[in-house]
Amino acid sequence: MFDFYNGGGLDATYLGLAEADEQGNLNVSKFGTKIAGTGGFVDITQYTPKIVFTGTFTAAGLKEEIKDGKLHIIQEGKVKKFVKHVQQITFSGKVAYDSNQEVWYVTERAVFRLVKDGLELVEIAPGVDLQKDILDQMGFKPIISKDLKEMDPRIFQEPVMNIKNDR
């Protein structure tokens, strides 16, 4: 299976987001004194042209609800996942950018993309306050897109999204 990954067999991959920094580096392998290891993470991300890292914006106690088509943060998580510098680099944003990989960081409240100078905030969830719910919960200030958009509001509604009809 790893020959398939290393040979560029994947067009895209979706992986967990544990800790990211301003340069787009990711840590999924070491937290404090605990070493989780990389598993196949490096093999999967090395040659995949499109990578989407997903997870919650904060951890450890985060409580949220979706109401009236908006995301509401009830209680913020104690652990910030977007930090100034990751503890250990499992994925290099610079190497990915220099290799022309398309890299996204998607959370319940914000979407970032990897650009030359680091992470660019491109979308925020409806109901989320940019300063309080995003910027104040980060260890750095991301690049903010001049075309910052709200996430598709259908994501925060009960009915079927009918995305297939958007093509």
C-alpha cells in the first residue's frame, strides 16, 4: 500500500489536524512528552497533490452548537491547535508549497489555505466573530484574504445540501 502512496497514487487525501503553525507546518506526532509517531502520515502527504487537514479549531472542552443556521461557540477548548511554532514538524508547509501541493486546513469555524507566506484565512463560519472566535484563539495572526468569505450556509442547515446541483 505504501508503494501506492509513495508512487503518487493518490489525487487527494483528508487527514486529521492536530497542531498547525503560521508556516503551515503540522505536528501529529509529538505532544508534550508523549510521542505518538507518524504512522503512514508522512508517506500519505509526501506525494499527494491535494491535502485537506481537518479538525476542530480548539480541543479539550470545546462545546458548540448549530442554531438558526449559525455556529455558536458555547465553551472554547483549552488547547489551541493553531500555534506560533509546532512542537515537532511532521508536515512541512514550505516543502509542500515548493512542491506545488494544494493544502487546506478546514475546521468547523475557519478555512485556511497554504500560500507562500503561510496560512491564509479564506472562509469563516456564519455566526463566528473573526476576532474573538478565530484570531484570539490562535498563537499567530494569519494572512487574511482580501476576499474573505462566509462558509456555505447550507453546511449549517438541517436539510439536504443538494451540492450536486451546483455544477
